[in-house]
Amino acid sequence: MLSYFRWVLFFVALSFAACKGHEKKVLVYASDKIQVDATQQNITIANGDGTTHHEQELDFTTGDPVTLNVESPQGKYTITIPEDGLYIANCKTDTVVGSRQHVGAEGGEAHITQDALKQKLDSLHKLAKGQNVSEANQNYFIVPGKAAKLTTETKARVFGPFTTVPGGFDASSVPEIYKFYSVKELRDVISKMAVMMGSGPAGSGSAPDAGKEKEKK
């Protein structure tokens, strides 16, 4: 009898595993207002002045690849979301860059040494130029019209361009944290950090132009 119940429990567990749903979460970044139809697959970007950052979250529960049809002031194109996970689809006019953040349970960095600041500045220089970008490094350089998978953790928290990670944010409330910038914004961050380092403007470390977008919070 005991053996019978073990087999029953085994098949119940197997059934739950087989019924586990698919989930694709896509964060659409754009330089103007975003309109999405009922299927969530047809996206229209407004033809405005493009000076602000806009986001739209899309959720899909299919195991099949999803194709996003985008109509923007820059033209029509498609973006494919091939498998389950959390993605950023960049429909902006500027490249977006970012990485996974490793912060404490209370969020933020209470204190950072000069050496750590120098190392972080060097990493940002490379990120802004698309150097050392890889899935293993958990950093991302997403050009306009493309998407990138960040993680299989669809409940991860992503802080987009012109949004800071709050100092009191409870990092333990989410499985992973990511921070993204537009390239223009990141140049400004690099310049300010360079001043903190006492090395003046970022100068030659600045990234080349990756778009014409001028944004403000």
C-alpha cells in the first residue's frame, strides 16, 4: 500500500511539472507614447518629439515564439521573442545599456571605496561602448529595433532609463535586479563619476553617438 501511494505522489508531481505554464515578459522601451492592440503583438510608437522615456509591459503565456510587429516614426520592423523569460525590446531611437545589480537587502551602496569607484567607472566606460558584453557577464547593449533576454526570472525587477534604484529598496523582495540607461544618459553618469574621481570630464572614455535621441526625465 505504501508503495502504491508513493507512485501516486510521483505521478501527481509529474503532472504538475508538465502543466507548468509558459511565461514571456517583455518590457518595451520607446522614445514616445506606446500603443498596443489586444493581441499585444502589434505595437505603434507615437510620432512626437521623442524627448521622454516610455515603457510598456507585455505578458505572453505561449510556449511558441512571439513576433512583435512595430510601427514607429523610423519605419516598420519585427522583433522576435523566442523563448520563456524576461526581455527588453528596444523601440527607442537610442541604444540602451544595462546590467544586473548586486545590492544589499536594503538596496543601494552605503559606502564605496575609491578603488571600487574606479573599477565601476571603467566598467561603465566599456559598457557604453559595447565592450565585454556577454550573457555570462549579465550586461547588455541593445541597439534600436532589437530585443535581449535578461533572465529566466520573470519576476526580476528592472529599473529603466532615468529611474534610480531607491536607497531603501528591499532587494530581497525580488529574485534579481537590473538597471538600464540610454547611451546619452550613461555618458552623463560617467562624466559625473569622473568628476567624483577628480579626473575631470569623461573625455576620451565617452561612447560614440549611438542615436540622436535627446531625453529628459
